[in-house]
Amino acid sequence: MRCQGSWPLERRWLLHALVIAVVSTASIGHADPAARPVAGLADLDTAFATAAGLLAKTAENGGHAELAKTITEWDLPAAGERQIVVSIPARLEKPSSIDTPDEMTIWNDFCAARRTRASGFFEHAVAASRSHDHVPTRDELARPVDPDAPPLPQRSCEAIRLLFLCLRDDPDHERARTAGGWVKRGDDWLWPEAARRLDKGEVHDPAFGWMPKAKLERHRAGERLDRGRWITAAEDAKTPRDVKHGREFFSDHWEIVSAASLDDAAALALRLEETADVWRQVFGAFAFEPKDLEKRLTGRGRTAPHTPHSAILCADRGHYLQELEPLEPLIGRTNGIYWTPTKTIWFFIDQAGGKGDRAGDAAEPDPITIHHEATHQLFAESRHVITKARQLAGERCGFWVIEAAGCYLETIRPTPYGWTVGGRDAGRVPAAKERLDEGFFVPLADLCGLGRKALQADERLSQLYSQFAGLADFFMNGSGGRYRESFVEYLVRVYSGTADPDTLSRLCKRSYADLDAEYRRHLSR
């Protein structure tokens, strides 16, 4: 039992700790827009840790063990050699276990500490977004050159990372939400595509997707719409479907046509939206010119609804091959494909694969395949400049990086706070290490000169894919992410058709021979 009268004294110490962080962010919204952050990221974390430690101790002393655990476990683990991706709820929600006045007081102060740090994160995100045209001061020029500093003079990836850290601490941070592309409806922050459907009177159910309310009620009652007439769910399950007359499922960002069941379509939608959530943080800088990202973070940009991405789910592999062989003779070598001419990703139900790793899932396509192909789609359909390209991405050179990015998102791993991506123990990277040890390695100078047709015709393609995965991890996570900005910018150049065989070397400010050597060291550690 907590001793009466102890909380006010502890709270005075708590407020003292919060002042440390508040002082560091007091200038937000009032300072010179070009000003640098007052406090460093480490200072923000230290102030938050002090406040959170006091709150957790107070909760523990008061017998609120579950709340103490929530506070103690809030901070993220160290990223290490992989990227941390955080999930962002539609709004800040109080845990249902909090139901006493003391718990509410502690919870409110915990949220205040989070909001304070979030404001600091946002201030740093704005500063990072400006780095693309930052003119060094005399003091900065006088400092020793940091050998580990990223070679590209822009920090768009870092701005995106800080933006999402801000939103994890404070999901209701209005400026960060607007910069990230959300819009508000009631108490919830939604993607513009979802808000548009909501405004049209549609509602969402994870089992059936977005649809008009009356239609959803009939679905929940066990009816299904088949070519203009309502039938029972049992009848629908027995009715074979082809792609032309497939079942429709609308998620926030995808329009899925399914020759499999609605349950299968719902499972696919979850995976696709998961890929989008992760892609947005890992490769979100790809979608913006650096100056456009700065405009968003300073309140001068808005996001319009995006046309839904298209996906088709076949009932089985035989159906998949039957539909696509007339279009792609080598389709039998694939488990999924992003078909560029129609901007559509194709999958099939892997009947032999059983259920996915989510409780209650129906059989579904291999999640790794979903992540890989959806990554191709998100890149190909995300950036306005790409529409100006006169040929397919990577047609002349650099095609390997397109597949490398897909391999990188194959390493998505769920965590209690969201996901991790990358790591030398993840995906195909261990195979890259094995093949490197066996003597297989294609120099970057050769890879960067290969276009799509030459690479796809290479007899070593399966071995090359593992090297692509290893290279992606190296460029995204090696040396603390030193080349991350350069790698994402290289993707921009390849997709927009402006890359040449030497582009990656110039962006990294390293010769290909030096990068090859660094890659070998990265995998051998």
C-alpha cells in the first residue's frame, strides 16, 4: 500500500525532471524557423528516462505493477545492426487497466513526459530536413571532419525516422501527423484514402474491408454479393471464382480482387498494409524531394489521396500460372510478381504452406513474397518524378538495387513496438555470407553497369539475389547507416532513369573497390 502524502513530494521531483526537457524544447513554434535544436537527442532521452524512472517507481510503490511495467518497457531497444520501425496508433489510448485516480495521475504525467520528448524529436526532424541546403557556420567548419559522417549532404532518412519517433511518443502531435500525411476525423488520425471512404459513408471491418454500412451489415449477417445478387456465405464458399469475377476487398491502400476467399483477401490486406507501414519509415525519403520534405515538416505541404494500389489473389498456383503465362513466359520461376504494365501485384494461396504466423489466419501467400513484391509496387507508384521516366526502371543499368530493396524488406520481423528490418542474421543475408566465404562475389562496378535484361538472363541469378540482400543490409545498416541516404538516393536515380554506372560510387564518395572491401568487412564481422 502506498503511504499517504508521498506522491506530492515525488511529483515535485518529477516536475523538476520534466523541466529539464521542457527547457530544451520551449522554443518550438516561437523560434527562428532556421534555428537549430536547443537540446541534443541524448539530452531529450536522458530527461525522459529520469521522469519515466520516477513515475515507474511511484507506480510500483503504489501497487500498480502493470502500469509500472508499461512505463518501464516504453523506451525502444538499441537499434544495433538493424532498423527499428514503430507502429503508430490512430490516437493515444489509455490502457484499460488504468482505473484509479492515482493511476490516472501517473499516466497523465507519463503522457506529458512523452509529449515533451516528442516535441524535441519533431524539432530535430525539422532540422534534419533542412540539411540538404544547410550552409555550415564558421564553428562547424572549424570542427574536425567526422570520418563516419554520411557522404551525402542531406538527412531525409533521419528526418523521417525522427518524425515517427515523435508520433510514437505523441500520436496526437498535429504538426507531425500533418507532415506524415494523415488527416483527422473525430478523434482519429487516418490516411487520406481511408478518410475519403469514411466521408462517403463507408465503414471498415478487418474481415471485409471498406464498404458501405448497409452492405457491411449484410456481410456480417452471413450474406455475400455475387454478380449483383445476394447469396449465403456458405453458397459463396462453394462457388469457384476467377479473376474477372473475383471477390473485392478494399483496405486503406489496396484494392484486392480475390479468386480465393474473403478471409484470404483479408489476410493479404493485413500483410500489404504492414509492408506499407514499414516501407514508409524505411524508404519514406524516396517519396519526397528533400525540399518537399522540408516543406511538409514546416507546415507547407499536404498529402492528397492516392489511387488504390491493385492486387490480385489467385486461388492456387495453377490458377496463377494459367492467368500469367500468356503475359510472362518465365512466370513459373516466381511465387509472386509486380506486373509493371498494369501496375498490379499478383499472388496465389500457398495451399501447402498452411496458416500464416497470425493467430486465426487462413492459408496465405508466403509473407516474404508479399513484402518483396509490395515493395516493388510502393517504389514504382510513389514518386511523381518516376512518371517522367522514359523507360522501365533499371532498364539501362542499376537494376540490381531494385531487387536489393525488395530483399531488404523480406527481413521484416514483428516486435511488441512494431518491427525490425535488416540485420546480418536476417533474410537472405546469411546466404550472402556463405557464398562470399565460398568465393562467390560480383564486384559492384559490374553490378551497377547491368540493366534489367542482362541481369535477369544471368545464370547466377539465385546466387546474385543473396548478394543483393547482403548489399542492401550493408548500405542501409553498415557503419551505423553511413550510406543509407546515398542508397535511397541511388534508388531514386535508378527509378527515374537518371542513373549511370558510376552514380552509386559518386553518391557514396567511395570507389567501387573501396565499397566492395567495406561490404566484405560488414559481412565478416
